[in-house]
Amino acid sequence: MLIAPATPDDLKTLIGFRDEAARWLKGRGIDQWSAPWPTQDLMEEGMLRSILAGETFIVWDDDTPAATLTVDHWANPDLWTPVEAAEPALYTHKVTVARAYAGRGLGRELLDWAGTRAANEGARWLRLDAWTTNRTLQQYYLDQGFSHVRTVVLAHNPSGALFQRPAARVPMPHLQEAPAGREHSTLNRMREGVESRPELPREGNDGSMERSMKVPIEADQARPKLISRHVA
Ligand SMILES: CC(C)(COP(=O)(O)OP(=O)(O)OC[C@H]1O[C@@H](n2cnc3c(N)ncnc32)[C@H](O)[C@@H]1OP(=O)(O)O)[C@@H](O)C(=O)NCCC(=O)NCCS
């Protein structure tokens, strides 16, 4: 399977990942991701912002999107202390495996990919915030070698269970990086196109926004031809 940066053309795929996970969770009586936050439009803008920043990745099994995650360096000040924020860390968001691919360890491998990326850039930690009330999910992260830092209970942010593990390079049996450069020309053009624009809202694991400002980005502007993700 290849892991490649998402492009704006993948936005619907990313929304699909979330919708499918939310339906699956709802079926298990779990309220995580039960509603877009703060609105569908703003949530999608946050996703687009992460795509354009080159922070969102998709795992492809040939033509089929199998999993996704977003990584960035933003220590949400609602969650992480200034001392923690000063430590070099990579933050993962929205790690999601399509249900058809669940139970094969793909989530673990994605976390290993992020941990390897963190180690390669010299970060000390791989960090994430998980749904505050979802103990089963939190146990999953403990099982993946994360330590529970603390849980921050906030009315406006339902994703306050904080976890971290040391950044470390880990071999990945199934995931291969798509060769660099195939997507970059497109993404670079897109980045240049938005550099002069105000920043789009930043999205947390709960879909919460750093800013509530809505920035109009026309769908056509955010829709260059996708450079092939299918790298032999
Ligand atoms: C978390 C996730 C990426 C792990 O993928 P994976 O490595 O393929 O592992 P699985 O899907 O088999 O899940 C492992 C176990 O955790 C449980 N689990 C996973 N996500 C869960 C969640 N959000 N809430 C409750 N339980 C969850 C699964 O039911 C499974 O339990 P089981 O072993 O008793 O069957 C994937 O399960 C997923 O996409 N979950 C929904 C989205 C999500 O919550 N992402 C995390 C955001 S912080």
C-alpha cells in the first residue's frame, strides 16, 4: 500500500472516511464524531487547509483509499502546556482506517509511519488528543505504546484525552511512501495560490477550529488535476 499526500480532489474521500467511522461508532453507541464541528462547511475548510499545507495523507490500496491521517506541529494551547508545546513534537489527527481494512493493524502501522516521520525530523514526541469520553479508543492508544498525559475536560472541545509516545523509527511491513515529487508540483501551485489569503481555520481531532473565520475558497480554485497517486 502506498501512502501519499492528499490533494484537494481527495476532500470528498476524506469526508467519506469520517462519515463511515461516525456511522460505525454510532452503531456501537459511541458519540465520537457524531456531528460535524462546528459546521459541515467549516469542518471541510479545515480539512482543505490541512491538505493544502501538505499535512493530510491517504493510504491507497491500488485505487481504493484504505486509511488516512493528518500530522502537524500545532500544539493546541487549550490542551498542551507552554512547556510541552516547546518540546519538538509531531501531532497526529483524524487517524482513520476504512472499515473494510480494519483489524489488520493498518492503524498501528500508520502511527508507526507518523512516529518514524517524527523521529526523522528530530522530534521527541508523537502526540495526539483522543475523544474525552471514549475509554475504548484511549485503551487502543495505550496498547500502541502511548502514555496518557492527562485529560483536559473542556465544554468546547470533546477531544481532550492527551497521549504521547517517544518518536521512533519503526519498520513498516505494508506501507510504502509514494515517491516524492509526484504530488508536489500541484500542491506547491495550490500553496502559492492561497499564500496571500487569510489562513483557513485549523482543525483539531474533534473537528474544532482554531478560528471560526470562514474563508471563501472556490471549489474550482481548489481543484487542480490530480497528479497520479498510483506509483508503480
Ligand atoms: C483507531 C483506528 C485507526 C485503528 O485502526 P486498526 O489499527 O485497523 O484497528 P481496529 O480498527 O481493528 O481497532 C482496534 C480496536 O479498537 C477499537 N476501536 C477503534 N477505534 C475506536 C473508537 N473510536 N472507539 C471505540 N473503539 C475503537 C476497535 O473496535 C478494535 O477493537 P477490537 O479489537 O475489540 O475489535 C480505527 O479503528 C478507526 O478508524 N477508528 C475510528 C476512527 C477513530 O476513532 N480514529 C481515532 C481518532 S483519535
